[in-house]
Amino acid sequence: MDTLKPLCTLPFKSVILDVWQDDKCKQFHPCHHITKNIDDDHCPIHGMPNPLNWNEQSYKLNPKEVLSHPIYKKLQEDMSNGVRNKACQVCWDMDDNLINHDDNHNSKKSYRLDLKPIERDTDGLIVSIFCDNVCNMACRMCTPVASNRFQKDLEVLKISDLENVTDNFFNTNIKTNATSSSQWKWIKNNSDEIEALSLAGGEPLFNKKVIELLHAISKNINLGLTTNGSMFTTKNCELLNEFKGLYVTLSIDSVYKNYDYIRYPYKFDKLEISIKRFLSLCSNIKDLQINVVVSSLNILEMKSFLEWSSDFHDIHFSEVFPPKRGIGIRNLPLSILEKAYFDIEQIKTRNAHKLKDLINNTIEKIETNSSKMLKEITLFDESRNQDYRKFLNPVLVNWLDEQYCNN
């Protein structure tokens, strides 16, 4: 008799370490999606629930011990027996509510049926780790948990003001020190037991401890990177090219001067040079994707972004988190969302369809709040000596100016 194919393979091979308090990993997950709702886009490093009930002593476990832990064993048993474990409810809901469009693209295919390329290509242990907040950018939609570059803003601004306009997302209480953890040491000393390593930050390639790790570990593994794309120096590219396979997600949210505004203090022309160098020097690229965080700052620039990124097959769009923070697109008026949709409709690509789906879902949830949006925008303008009128789309600028006068 043929054995049943597991409902999902990730509990058998994937360990994600992304919930930290100092150098202690508080939780381990086979994927980022556990306990989410279909429309939920919670940040995996902020206020993550504890769906698998890890206890206070769990931080001592190394990745191999996690795979054999009773919590994981229960997931593995359920997946093998066709039992829908409640911790994975988001995938079951997506399976039951698959939306098919007339153009044959699926907007809600479940994560278990749509594994990432590095997950599909790796049969053995996959370790994914959030490696601290060391970063060379202080992106407008980010947080001190993921970038230490915000310290310069905090020299000018009050943390309470930033907490208010970002719905407490701008948080300085969560400290991460993963590169000093026992799991980091285990990875460095046991890389021959790993078949894939996936790194995120912060900016991994800006982190000296990450570079030291990459030099030290076995190169006979698949390497995943979530990166802002700015640190593809010749040395870094030569190092990356030594690995078995390279799976890269580029975090890029806009183009030209709008990019300069959002991903402060970096410049778009430098990004293009860095990416070009990466593509020319790394011959082991197995997968290359772009992740875009959609906010009020860039939604009217998405047509230009889609034109620029037309050679990229996979682009993923997510609504800025929390969705009701100042720069959230739910705070925009219907007229601007409709214009963004119309502009994107001119681009006939699979990626454009995904973005239109996001806007359609948002239109049902708009709660226009111009004062909150203006407050978040102008706070960072103040600390960075910027003026939104020089960087944002004229249609958005006119609307913001009207609200400014009214207030």
C-alpha cells in the first residue's frame, strides 16, 4: 500500500528562529504563517503569538533538537496522517477558499501548496534565522527591532509620538541578539548537518557577524537571503557564489527619488549598480524574488516600479504593517486608491494582478485618516531634513497639502 503524502513537509525539515529576547530564541516554527488568518499580515518579529506553546526553557534547543521535540513530532504525526492541525489553520482556510480568476491566476493559494523554491529544493534540515537589527537603512515602514539605524531619528523625535502614529509598531523594548545565541554557535559548528540556511535581518550582508559565519560554514548548502540589495560588493558576491545554491529575496519598495525617500538614506542609483554587480558575479542563483511593502508613500509609484521590475518573475506585495498606522493605505481616500488601481491596470503582468488584488481588498477596509498620515510623514521629515513634497507623487502631495491646510 502506498504511504500517504504528508499534508505539509515543512514540520519534517524546517526550523525558523525569529522570536527573540536578547540572545534567547523564544519560539520555533516550521513556517512564518502559523496561526495567521488569511488576511492577517502580522510582523513575525513583533508580538508573535505562541501557537505551539513553547516554554521558558525552550531557548536551549538547537535546530536538530527542535525537529525531534514532542511539539514538532505532533505536527509531523498529524501531517503524516492527514490530520489538519489547528496551528496551521491559515493553510486549511486558504485550501477551502481558493479563489480562481478569469485569467487563471490564483490569489489565495495556500502556503503548503506553494512552498518557497528553497523549501522545494531542500530535502534535509532548513534553518532560518533572524540575525539582529544591524542595518544600513532606516526605511519609513520599518522599526528599531529590525534596524539600529533609527537611533539617529530618536535623537530628534519622541518615542511616544512615533508609537502613536505607528500603532506601537515603532518599538524599542524588544532587543535581539541572535548572533550571540547558542543556536548561532550551533549553526557555525554544525553546518554539515544543515542542507539550507536562510538569513534575514536587519541587513545580513551589513552585519560583520553574518559575514564571519558565511566564511566559516560549509558551502555545500543552499543559502537564502532576505536583503535590501545594497551590499552586493565584489567581496560579498564572491563569497555568496561559493554556496551550492543562492535563493535571494530583494526588499525593494519603489524606484528613483521615491525609493530614496522610503529607504533612507540609501539611493536608488546605487541600488541598481549593486544589483547589476550581483547578477554578473553570482552564477549560482536558483531563485530571485522581490518583496514590496505597499504604503501610502509608494502606491502611486507602483506603475513605474512594475515597469522597472518587468524582468523579475516573482514579486510579492504586502500591506504595510500595522495596516492602520499613519502611512497605511487604508488611510487614503477612495479616489487615490482608484487612481493607483487604474495606473496598475495598464501593466499586463502576473505581478500587476497580485497588486490589484491587494488594492481591491483594501478598498473594502478604508478608514481615511489624513491627520495620522501627515503626522507620521512629517515626523520623519523633521528628523531627516526632508520634505515629502519633493519625493511623493504629485496627486498624493496635493491631497496631503489640502488636509494640512484644513487641519
